[in-house]
Amino acid sequence: MRKTEVLLPASVFSDLDRDSGAPLYQQVASKLELAIRQGILPPGSRIENELSLAERLNLSRPTIRRAIQSLVDAGLIVRRRGIGSQVVHGQVTRGLDLTSLYEDLKNSGSNPETRVLEHQYVPASVTVANRLGVPAGTEVLEIRRLRLSGGVPMTVLHNWIPQSVGPVSKAELESTGLYGILRSRGLVPQVGKQRITARRVTQAESLELDIESGAAVLSMERTAYDSLGTAIEHGEHIYRPDLYSLEFTVVSK
């Protein structure tokens, strides 16, 4: 269901100083950011459209557009086709620990949502078979999921799971993260071999992530192993860079 726009009270903008040296778009952006930080504009809410807000504040539409764009650049707002400007939790910063995005979102206070796009048993390709340590052509479970936060698409997760893990239902995948499911079966991811790159989305992926066709995304390929060194899943994921980043510490020897 499409959410209605949230109209902030005029009092929020009552102290805009038109004679100040600070540009008006910066002042408007600061007011909007404060409303987001204070929860007045909660995650998932739609911001009043540019024309309406410009008329209410007696400002030009380009001024309002620039204010909103600055919050888009900061990862606090996303523009969605047919919806408008929508508040998100801000960019998810993830370390290089062996965790799942579902766990990261839950731990940060977000409300992750999962839509299962594909769920089928297929013969393993040569590449997938090599990653999972099984003969090519062995039947494996292939799943593709769309992960959202606050109703905003963040990532497309493409995984292959060996039959040794046992059956994994769509209902499980919709209610929790893959690593949580693996742990419930006594399979604890201990080691992850991963590669991070960047690429452009396909037209189909752009529709799933609600971004422009050909836009750049972060791409991560990971194979997770249990304590015995057995591969328990292989994944190839793409992430929206405006909502997601990776953070790590480099130490000199």
C-alpha cells in the first residue's frame, strides 16, 4: 500500500533566515534531516513533493530540489519511480565480518523485509560446483531474494545451497536470514571467501532495485564454509551503493 506524504508543520521551517549567509537549500535540508533523525519523518515515509513544499515555504522549486538531493546524496532519502522521495534509515555500513545483511539490519534497528524471487532445484554449473565442492550437474537449491529496509529495495541476493544442508523453504527465507537458517541446522559459517567488485545493473535488476538501468552497484561474491571446511552456501549479491557500504580496518605489519 502506497504511503501518504508527510507534511511537516510550518513551524519546523519558521526560523529560515533569508538574509543569512547560509544558502536556503542548506537550511531546508538541515530541517528535513533533523526531522528524520528525531523520527518525525520515520523510515519509509514519503516527503512532501517539491512543488507543494516550495509553495508552502515561498521558495523556488530548484531550492527545494537541491535540498532534497543533498539528503539523497547523504543516504537519508531515496527517490523512487512513481512514489517520490522516501526516507530510509541511512546507509548501512557493514564490516567484513561473516554476518548476513538480515542480521546487520536487525542489529541496527531496521525492519528487514525479504521477497523470494526464485526458489528452485537446478543442476550446478561448473562455477557453482567448484565453489561448493560438488560435481558439476549435481542438483543444488538456487534462490534469489530481494532484501528491503523500510520498504526500500537494497540488494538482490543470489545463492546456491548444497543438498547436504537439507530443505530450505520459501517461508523460512521470507522470515529470517540465510545464515540464521543454516545455524538452526547446526551449520555455523566459520570462514568466508569473498570478492568485492563493482558493475552495472541489467535492466531486470534495475527494476528490482528501483534504480536507473545501467546504474553502478556493489557486487559481492562469497562462499561460506563450516568448521570442517565444507562449503555450505555460495552467493553472488548486488547492493545499491547509495544505501550500503563496506568498512574495514587496515593494519600495517
